[in-house]
Amino acid sequence: MRGLAMRYTLRQVRVFVEVARVENVSHAARALNLSQSAASAALAELERQYGRDLFDRDGKRVRLNDHGRSLLPRAVELLDRAEEFESLLRDDTALGDVDIGATLTIGNYLATLIVAGFLREHPQSRVRLRVHNTERVIEQVLSHDIDLGLIEGVCRHPDIVVEPWVEDELVVFCAPDHPLARVSAPTFERLAAEPWILREPGSGTRETLHQALRHWQGRLDVRLELEHTEAVKRAVECGLGIGCISRLALRDAFRRGSLVPVEVAELDLRRGFQFIWHRDKYHNGAMRMILERCRALTAGVRRSDEIELPAVR
């Protein structure tokens, strides 16, 4: 490194990363609080200095070419390390910032508590938590939109590291006045005759149910598909059908008696919550601390619905 003069600037790298993310120079400039001309000039100068195009241009839309795509993970890591370096210069206790993507069950019941505890101890850090289904969180990790994903579905992409977190289990459930509430061990054929209220395709919940049904040749009567677990619970409470979501999301409703479980021995509805990140992702202090908090929350716990959480009133 001695005597090596860098011809690029961090500003140029930030523009490169943001343009790669949104595939539009003017949108990238707006996100970075730059004029479009300043962002265009920074990107053009970066490419000119090294004599390499990083994007394919198609009107106002720009897409990474093969060379730009190979550089993007290193550019993101460079910015992460630069941010951490600057934080350490300002304050020895600073951990930096972190962007997290969580699937709905994890986001609604676990991630917010973890983030709140982290921010109480490290108020100088910034956390952005985005809640989507598994498919979308994986896309965000791949595009470097987020640093860390907390998912309840399966991820097999070769560019993503997957680390198991804690076991979870789905459960079929119904309203307390539903006929199935009085059946101790209904057959699957009996359940299949009922209208179902389910999460949308692309969610980890729907994928787990699909896997549990893979040996069954029939089709469920899906009356309604919803993108939120709370909406599924409300629809089932209203008597529109039966549902299937995580026991964690249903724990308080079962305690209150507003919903009741329908145990089905024929269905294996176990799954795992998992951490995911891009294989080229640099773990700054904030990301490492969030992971530590996640692991501490589930230490000694066999399944997610056994985690000690504040009661919902």
C-alpha cells in the first residue's frame, strides 16, 4: 500500500453503488443529495480514469455490465469499511450503521425488539429495518440493498451465506366457534375440504406449507391470500376459513382464546429461522452486534414460540 495513490474518490464509489442499486442516475443523485449533473460527472470520471465502462446504457436506464457486477461487492465493502473507519475516528464506541431485512413473522415479533435494544445501547448508530417476504429479502441481499436478512424460508443462492438461527413451526388454526375447534385429530382430507386463508406465494410460510403438502395430490381451496400475518389472523377470526402461520405469531391469540390450534399429525410444518448475508459482505460492528443479540435472544430455546417476549395487551 505504501506510495499507492488512489485515483478514485469515495464520492465516486458511492455514486457507482447507488446507480447500480436503482439503475437510474437521476434517482441515484436524489438519494445521495447530489445534482444529476454531479452524479453523472462522478460516474463518468470513474469510468474514464480506468478506461472501463461499468454499465450498459439504455436510454435513462443503466445496468451493470459484467465488469461492474464483479466490482459491486468490493465497492459496497469499501464504503462499509470507510464508514466504520470514520465512526471510529469520531467515537471509539461507535459501531456504524446497519440495514436489515426481515420476513413478516420475524420482523413483527422479534426483529423490532432486537433493534430497539441495540439502539438503546448504541444511540449513535442508525438501523433501517425493512419487512418483506422471503423472496424479496433474498433479492435485497443479492443487490446489496440490505446488509443482513432474517428469513423464515429457504435460500439456496450460491452468493448468499445461510446460517441457522432457531427452529420454528407453523400450525393450522381456526376460530373458536368453527366446527374444527371441536375435532381432536382431523384428517387432512377433512381439512382440505375447508376454505383456507393463506400468506402469499413467495413467503416462507407459504413455501413451508407447500413442502408439507408435496406428497398430497389434491388442491387446497384457497379463499384468500394476504401479505400480512395479522391480516390472516383477523380473517380467520371473522370466520372466513382456516389458516396456517407460525406458532410464534399465534401464541397470544391462543392464550386469549380468540383463535385455537388444529393439530394435524399428517403435516410436518417445522422450519427454521435463518440469517442470510451476501458472501462478499463485510460485517461492521453494528452487524456483528445485531447478530449477537439475535443469538442471545434464542439461547437455550428449542423453538421460536418458547422465546420470552413482552405480552400483547
